[in-house]
Amino acid sequence: MAALAVKKLPEGDEWLYELKWDGYRALLIKDGEDVQIRSRNDKDLTAMYPGVAAAGRRQKIKQIVLDGELVALGEDGRPSFQALQHRSSHQKHQIVFYAFDVLYADGQDLTGERLDVRRARLPALVSTDAVLRLSQDLPGSAADIVRALRAAGVEGVIAKRRDSTYQPGERSNDWVKLKLERQQEFVIGGYRPGGGERSRCVAGRILRGQGVTLRRKGASGPPPIRSTRGSRQAETATSSRPL
């Protein structure tokens, strides 16, 4: 079950709100001693996240299917998608699994139950630790939550209908997501074309307005091109330029 993107969160007591974790959506599946981590595309991720798989095996329950997200947490507790993608170069980040839903438990299919009922079952079904955690509801109104998370630099927020049943593989209005992008408007204050192998590239000066004054914020352009691979790297730099 996937969330639809919206530009404004719905308000009301019929909705609950959660953090939009900056990670990989996954199912944690335990059947006796067998534990699997499956991606939304049904790719087997178990070998890639041995710590999460081990936390799954430590669960006392014999059979369970948890829906959640694989997240890389920094020392400050902030999630980093880049660290999750490049784990070998971010050794200080901890890989955790945040469970936010339970779909099956010891022979019982729970997908037909209300979301708030399923979530209420989680603390009794899941033995949490440093790796396997529960994603908590966010208190307050939608406006207050958005204001607080935006100030904290959090990626986004999910709103879910409390009475929603689980619809595997479906994108539903019962779950919606708001991405809290941190944006600013800039103008290109001048440019110059590259020379030689960079002749098809453009470099610019990025300016940001403050009142009636434009202040320099940086430059844009492709990365340096090594001469050993001439034309191929020039083509790559050209196709990936930000302008």
C-alpha cells in the first residue's frame, strides 16, 4: 500500500500522522527461523541488511509480516538517504527498521482490520530494540506538525486514515504524503561557455535576491573533465549539467 503525494495535509480526527522516513520501504517477514526483507518491488534485501534480519530472528512471535522502512541514522539521530545508499562510506550511520504496520501475525491476516487497530497491536507483537523500532504517531494538528517538521529539516510527513484497511500494492487516498522540500528561488546572473572538451558546457553564477539586492550564492556547471577519456566524459558532463 502506497501513499499519494499531496500539496496540503488533510486535517481532522480521522487522520493520524507519521514521519516520512528518508529510507527504503520494505517488508520484514518472519516465518519460524526464516527471515526475509523484501523491497516494494519484491527484491530480496535480506543479505544487504544482516543486522535488521538478525533483529527479525530475535522476535518471540513465530510468524509476522511488518511493513516499514529501512533507515540510516546519523549520530544526531537524523535519517540520511545518501548514507543508506552508500553504507560503506558512512560507517558511523546505524541501519534500523522502523515498523509502522503489521499485516500478519501467527496465522492471522490483519489486512482487513482498521489501521488504528493494527497499529495498536504492534507494541504487544514486536520486541523492539536498537535496530527494530516502532514508528510513532505525531501529536498535534496537521498545521502544527508541518511547521515543526519543516523547522527541523525533516523530509516529510505521512497522513493515514485511522479506519483504512490495508490494500497491498495499491496507491490510495487513504494514505497521503507531503514532502517538505526546502527550496529557494535563484537567478542565473551570467554565464560563460566552456572551452576545449567543455565547449558544449555552460557555467553560471547563481544569485539570490534579498530585498532589491542580488547576492552571490555560488556557481553551477559540470564537474572537471579528465583528458584521458576526452569525448565520452565531455558528453557525460554535458548531459548531466544542471542548467
